[in-house]
Amino acid sequence: MANIYDSAYDLEKAIRESDEFQGLKQAYETVMADESAKNMFENFRTTQINLQEKQMQGQEISEEEVEQAKQVVELVQQHPDISKLMEEEQRLNVLINDVSKIITKPLEELYGSPEEQ
Amino acid sequence: MANIYDSAYDLEKAIRESDEFQGLKQAYETVMADESAKNMFENFRTTQINLQEKQMQGQEISEEEVEQAKQVVELVQQHPDISKLMEEEQRLNVLINDVSKIITKPLEELYGSPEEQ
């Protein structure tokens, strides 16, 4: 029987060495190396995290905040290095979602169809 | 380079074969085999899912609903087979959380400390 932690560390290594992660890392480092892109991206990230936190806590989000967030997104999308970074994030997200679906399959099978028990 | 999907399937297999998952499966099947325990547990699960969905959508949860949910929890905790199942769920959750922390480590390292870049 394979050990869960060994398998998890193997998977971590495979993710770390993947083209997807390496591409994201490079795109991230490119943005971080440019002071104005870095500030723009961090501003965008802070805005997103704040909105997510509010949403998760069930707090109301004002129209002004939504408008502001939209403007920040539009701004960062026009920056080629940041839009490249967002593309790479999206690519890695797809991978992580796939992985997550695979490893939660036993649980889904158990809980997914109680009627068949 | 290890393939991500191969590693993910290895991990899935390790989870499926683990004492934690097998213990949960057995506890789940015990509850499902007893009609009254099954109904009680499914009622509990439906209540929980409904509350979670409301919370995630930022909908207000009434005091009555909170009170009702508490009563359902108290009821199921008194049932030995269901409280065993909840213990096993908790045990597997700890494992899945550990796994999740391990495999998201590369991302955390990248995004966790932008100031160091």
C-alpha cells in the first residue's frame, strides 16, 4: 500500500516541475521585476482578496466597490506582462482542479449516490 | 519528470486504500444499512448543505434556522453510528487538509512572500 504522504509529496514535486507551474513562475517573476507592473498587480490582488473576504463573510459589496474592481481588472488586462501572468494562473488552475477532482473521487463515490447503497 | 496525472492517480489510490478512508466507508455503510439512522443522517446533511449554500450566496440565516440546525446536530450526535461516522469524517478531513497543504505548497511559496522577490 502506497503511503499517502509519500504520494502527496510526489505529486507536489510533479506540480512544481510541470510546464504549467514553471510558466506561471516565470510570468510572476517578470511582473515582480517591473516596479509599476508589480504595484498594479498587487493592487489588483488586494482588491480581489478584499472582495472575496467580504463575500465569504456575507457582507454587502457596494456598487462603488464593484465598479472600482472592474476598473482595476480592465487596467491590469491591458498590461501584457500581467495579462500573461493571469493566463498562466488560469492554466495552472485548470491543472489543480483536475488533480483535485481525481483525489476527491473516493469521497465523491462514497457520498455521491447514497440511494444505491 | 513525474507526470502530474500519474502522481494524482497514485495519490487517489493511496487515499482509497488508507485506514482513514476504509474506516469512513465502513461507518458510512453502517449508517446507510439502518433505515432510521440513514434518514437522520440525510436530514442532517441536507440541513448543513442548505445552510452552507445560503452562507456562500451571502443570504441571511434566520435564528430559527440556526436553532433548527443545532437541534439536528444534537440529535445525530446522540446516535452512536452517526457520531462514529462524523468522527471518521473528521479524521479523513485532517488527512485531506494535510494533502491539500502539501500539493499547494509550490503556489504558496510563489505567492506567499512577494516582498522577497
